[in-house]
Amino acid sequence: MDFRDTPSEAAFRDEVRTWLAEHLTGEFADIGGRGGPADESNWDLRVEWEKLLGKDRWLGMAWPERYGGRDAGITEQVIFNEEYARANAPARLSFFGEGLFAPTLLAYGTEEQKRRYLPTIQAVEELWCQGYSEPNAGSDLANVQTRAERDGDQWVVNGQKVWTTLAHRAQWCFCVTRTTAGSEGHVGLSYLLIPMDQPGVEVRPLQQMTGTAEFNEVFFSDARTDVGNVLGEVGEGWKVAMATLGFERGTAFLSQQLGFAQELEEVIDAARASGAARHPLVRQELADAYAGVQIMKFNGLRMLSGLVSHGTLGPEASIGKLYWSTWHRRLGERAMRVLGTDGLTVADSSPDRYSLDEFHRIFLFSRAETIYAGASEIQRNIIGERVLGLPREPR
């Protein structure tokens, strides 16, 4: 695959750059490059920015035009994500709605469901959360125990989810539930859409070491949702849930590598400014971090090539998730060493942006956000089976 821009792609890139230059000003520019899908900082201002993206169809750009999108292909999505990251634009809020639920909805939803939910996602009137993980299942989605029973024209839901990011901000949850009594494993699961604002839903924030509480436990106690709020067929939720994970591993994280590269650049600049870059250990670790972010880049390009050529994601998607979780964690450790541990201290002449608070943020969030990569054991098992051809672990 040739990754150089065609004339039309170059024109589109220029359009994206121009729009960002015109709109990413003032307070919007001040909050750029901070946070992530798990960070609540500057929430109201980021909602305002997200609405601006939706108004000009940068939110939902891959959707068909009849649903308010641009019919943008994968290459255009990549270009937008690249330029968005390079412009240091604010962290996105609609990751779960636009990035995960919407493409799943387009693939499996009814026309009525698409007309109902896509406009409110693009207008940032309704935010979504993901009801997958459970205390006794973890990343093993085939073991979920949250159940839903049919009661007339509604489903009655009981159970518990955990690590539900921004559930306390969301109006809706796409939730993997067991709808066939007595079923086990992949069979008997359904992909339910559950309104969060109702008496049967209790959200309990989980305080993180970052000082924030964006992750939540969610308890369903006779919560209700209309019988039509099933995406795909009843009892066939496993393939719908796997499709959502495919979108997460694909286009949803295409710009993540660029964001990491920018963080690394800040750490390198701080090491140079403080003189820490002259320390052999620091130099070695920064060189290793640079090599790592390049590996992420080329693995991402390989993933994109497969997606464009075959329409599906290969095992390199799991490699990317596993590498992301470990690389970013190590960068956080290296950032803290540059700023003061191991006897290394930033000089007083260092620019203000290289503050302990900022690198401490990188350090803490690099740990808290590894939940997005899933359990490392799960990713390693996928790589072992699908890439290396190893037998499955005995149970």
C-alpha cells in the first residue's frame, strides 16, 4: 500500500488543516493535547468543542451522507486523525458513541435505530458508555452474568458492570447481557441499549490514583429498556460485541501513536533542557522509547493495509494494543526519572511546560489508561494463537 497522499487526499488534508487553524483558537487551543477518553478535565469546554466538530461533520465523518456524515473512507479518517493530533486539538469526548457504538450501529442496526441514535451522537446530545467488563469475568466476555429477561414489550436487566468509563456522564449504555436463561459461553448473549437515567441504574465512581473517577461500577437492579433496543438478533450479541472491539482496535486508535510521539518529544526536550540527556541511562531509555513509538507507527500502518485490502483486522491489532499498554507505561516512568528521580533534576531554566505536574499526569494516566488495552494475558494469548500458531493454554 502506498501511504503517500494522492492529489485528492492532499486537498483533503489541506481542508482539515485549514479548518483546525481557523477554529482551534482561544480556550480551545489552551486545552489541546491534554487528557484522553478517560479524562474529565475541562469537560464543559470540551463538550462545546465536540459540538463544533459535529456541526461541521467532522464527528461522524465516516457515516453515509444520508445520516449526516461525509462518506469518508479509511484514508480520509486517518488523515483527519493525523492532523487532529498534530494540531494538538482537545481530547475527544465521543469516543464510545462515535468511535465504537456508531460503526456497530451502522453495521447491525435497523433503519429506525440509525435514524434515532446517530443524530444525537453527532449533535453531542447523548453520550454513550460501554457495558462489557464484569467483576467475575474481567476481559472474558463469554463469561458475563448480567442478565435480561423479557417482560412484555421491555427487557428487565439485573447485574453488575465494572470499569465503565464515563458512565456517570453517559445517557446510554451498549451492554452485553445474557438473554437466554441457562446459556453459557458465547451463546445466549444479546447487545442491549440501556438508558442510564432511570431508577434501576446505579453508578458508583471508582477513585483512581490520578485523583479522578472516570471509571465506574454500574449496578442494574430491575432496570428496563424497550424490547426493540437490541442491536442485531436476540441471542447473537457475541458477534456484535466482537465487531465493536474490531472498531476499537482499528480506526478508533489510529491517532494514538501520534499523541504518544508528542508526549515523547516533550520528555526528550525536557531532558535536553535539564541536562539529563547527558546521563547514559536516560539517553538509552529515550532512544528505546523512540524506537518503540516507531514500531507502533509501522505496526499501525500494517494494520491499516490489512483493513483496506481485506476489510478486516488481523492479529496486528492485538499486537498494537499490547504494545500500547506497555510502551506508554514505560514512558510515564521515564518522564518521572527525567524530572527528579535517580538524582536527575530539571534545571531552573527549563521551560514552564516541563513541569512536575504535567509529567506526573503522564505517569499516572499511563497506568490508569492501560485498562483500554485489556488484560495483557488476553492479548498475549491472541498473539500466541493467531500469530505464532501456539496451542491454547490448558484450562
